[in-house]
Amino acid sequence: MKKIVLIGLTLLCCTAMTNAQTSETTYKSKQPYKTWVKLAPQLDDDFFHTQEAIRIGDNVLLYQQTTGGWPKNIYIPAELDEKEREKVLSQKNDVNESTIDNKATITEITYLSRLYNATGIEKYKDGAIQGIQYLFEAQYDNGGWPQFYPRPKGYYTHITYNDDAMTNVLKLMRDISKGKAPYAYLPDDIRQQAQTSLDKGVDCILKTQVKQNGQLTVWCAQHDEHTLAPAKARAYELPSLSGQESDDIVLFLMSLSKPTPEIIACVEAAVAWFKKVEINGLKKEEYTNAEGKTDYRMVPCKEGENCPTLWARFYTLEDNRPFFCDRDGIKHYDLSEIGYERRNGYSWYNDGGLKVYKKYEQWKKKISQ
């Protein structure tokens, strides 16, 4: 059983591997952090009964900072030599690196919870609870979460919906409060705190929904933690209405049981906005530019061509006009007007609104029963 589980783990990490020996050595070496956050939720229950799961669990605890949270962009399954372990230990007090960005902290809490359920080893339970307590502490009184905590300044302190950071925390709080697997082991006081945290977070979502000419719309990728107004992050992330982050917020709200009239009104307004600003008849086309690089541009769909509905990542707060930015922070209204690096290094269009439409039809039927 152990051999089968280990090979399965490796195939998830390195699909190009062709034999068990190569897999055994390769997935334990350093890889992009995204491999870890994609891998961890896919591991089957049998894996957590293996010594390999314990080895990785010890790495999870090793990387846990004194805040209770974790830094981001770490490929945790990698085997570490003594020098590397000492370096990680020396960074445990670097509290400014604890974050919910890129699924950090949430991924580790879930892994430790599953490992504790399989092994009954208390240190994994303790580590998970410390991580959850970190999330309780990081939450603002208004219900929002910063991207990093306890960083004292910078855009990291804004209420952060960007890359679904806060939404991922709220999904965790929802599942903990309900005692869903793998969190059924948690004591009642933790579940009650999670419910309180969830309620505050939902209230923050309602309060930060942007009004345009008196009408509720959607959300910015980040909001000022004091005023709740749409806020700037990196130079190319200006205050805007987000056609990317807002979809997951709406999907989360529709996952809540017994939605209040305020939540229903919030969802209805957001879905109406998605319908209002959808982009049809446009598609992505790759080409080789004058410098010989693979580039892309947005072109009209051909007559009769079945192109998906798209949304821009950023829309102007005033009139829902899609815009794009380079690192100089200047708005442009055509993707071709920004430089190659940002054009190809950032997601400017998406089809996430289609998931909202599909879920919305199911949700409407459910709440009308």
C-alpha cells in the first residue's frame, strides 16, 4: 500500500515521470510552490497513514512561524539537508512573512488536520490549531483580512480579495464552523470562534461591495482597511472593479446556507453587474512578435465562431471600462498599449463569470424552495 501511495503522490507532482525510482527522488527535490498547493488537496486518505506523510508533516511544522502562520512560495515536500533546516529555523521569527497569499497557511492547516486524523499525533493537531488561531488574530475588527500579518505597512495591510486570499480563509472558517472533514476533531470553542469569524467576514464583504451611481456592483481586489474604499496595490493594480476576484466572492456567498436578505441582494446585484460588463466576440490569439517572441493579442472572433464570454480583470470604478496597466501605473484601454512583460506576465482576461452564471441558476432554485 505504501509503495502505491508514494507513486501516486509522485505522479501528481511530476506527471512526466516514467518509473518509480525517478519519481521517488524527483518529487522530494525543490519545485515551484504551486506544485505543493495543487498537490496537497489531491492526496488521498491512505497517504496520510505513511511515513512519507509524516516526513512532510514535520516539514510543515518546521516552516510554521512563531505567529502560527506560514510564509508563501515554499515547496514543502522537498527534503532538506542540515544547513537548509538551520536556515528555516533561523527564519521562524521573521513574522512579516506570515501570509494568506497564494494559499499559504490554509494549505498547511488542512494538511496537518488530515495528518492528525490519520495518525493521532498531537503535535500535528497543535500546529493546525496554532494556524487557525493565527487567522483569528489576523482578522480586522471590521471582518477583513490583510494579505500579510503582522506586517505594519504597505499594500499588504489592505483587506485582500486579490487571488482569492480572504475568500479562501472564509471557506476554511465555514468548513470549521460546520465541523466538516477534516476539521471535525476541533473543539467546540474553535468551531464557535470560526462561526464568529465567518459572520464578521461576510459582513465585511457586504460593506465593501462597491456602489456605482447608487447601485451595488462588485469588489476591488483590495480595500482600504480603515475606509473600506477600493485601494491600490502594486503599480499595475489600481483601484477598480475586479472581474476576476469578484467571481469567487459571489460563489462563496452562494455556498452559505440560509442566506440573509442582505446576502441575497448582494449576490443579485453582483450577478447583474457580471451580465452588464461581459465581453463577447473577442478571443486571445498568440503570434510571434517583431522580436521573435511568442506574444498574444485580443482579436475579434470570426463570424460563426463559438468564442467564450470573457471579463476583464480591471474595470474603471466610474463607467465599467476595461483597462490595463504597466509598471508605470498608467491606465491604458487597449492591451496592446502595455509592454510585453506585463502583458504576458499577468492575467488580464478570464471566463470566471461563467461559473457564477451556472451556480446562480442552481442557487436561485434552492433559495426559492
